[in-house]
Amino acid sequence: MRLHDEILNQTGEIIASARRILCVCHANPDGDAIGSLLGMGLLLEAAYPKAQVSLHCRDRVPDTFTFLSASVRITTLPACQPGDCLVFLDTAEPKLTGVQERDELFDGSFPSINIDHHPTNTRFGSIDIIEAEASSTCEIIVALADHFGWELTSDTATALLTGMYTDTGGLLHSNTTAAVCRVAA
């Protein structure tokens, strides 16, 4: 997967300048939504210790994914404040968040980064990292971690592998490429 340098530079600038980083996934979350939310949140927390990183979903974590230790940190989305940035994960369009009525989240009032693998993504972020050839949003996050030199802890790797595993049907679906297997290893 080839991520574009200009977009990556802009992404780094937005994140580095944020006081709070609010990571958000789609409502009724699946493994890729939960895995990318937790994986990205843990990576950002380690890479930007001065920023407050929080994890948000409109709905509760399905019991299937409560083995992921950071899942207890997922809450509903608070009011945004000056200095916030939003990171939308595995969300092809605003209505999938379940909080689309909150215009300030999607109208450019706050900088946002939209990371997704769905080709139908409506590109609603200030920055859109949409990689339709990726098996999952978690696979894209691993590429971002490699680019920025973010360290994967065992908790982060487990969260990201969960998303890749579930979105590839246990590494059985046709989106299980050699690249997916390398990342999973």
C-alpha cells in the first residue's frame, strides 16, 4: 500500500497540534471498527503523550471484543472544544457514526482525519486516507504506524490483528492478500 507523503505530512501536523484527539468509529461496531479505534488510540497515546486521546462509539462494545483490554475506555462522544481533532475510523460516511446530527463534527469546525478502506467512502474529513485495496482499516493503521515510526505494543497489535482477522473472515476471504499475511505476521 502506497500512502501519499503530502497527506501523511498534513496528518502528522493536525495530530501534533491537537490538545485532544477524539477517535471515533461507526455505530454497531464490528471487529475492524473496534480494532482500528483501539489500535489507533493506543498508538496516538504513546506517540503524543501531551495530547489527551479518547475513544468513542455511539454503541457499546460487543461482548466478542471485550477481551481487548482498552475496550473498557470506549465512551460516547463528548462536546468538542477548541484544540480538538477528530480521527474517524472505518466509517464510510457520517451517518454511520450515529452522531451525524452533530454538524460541528463534519462541517470543518474541527480538523478531522478520515481513515477507511471502503471504496464508497464519502471523503468527509479534512484529510481522507482511503485505501480501497486494503483488507481493513486496521491494515491501513499498521502502514501509518510504519510510516511514522510508532511502536506497536502487544495490546495495539492484538487490536489491529482483530480487525484484520474479522474483516478477512479469519484470513479466508478473497481480500486476504500476501500483504495482509505479512502484516498479520
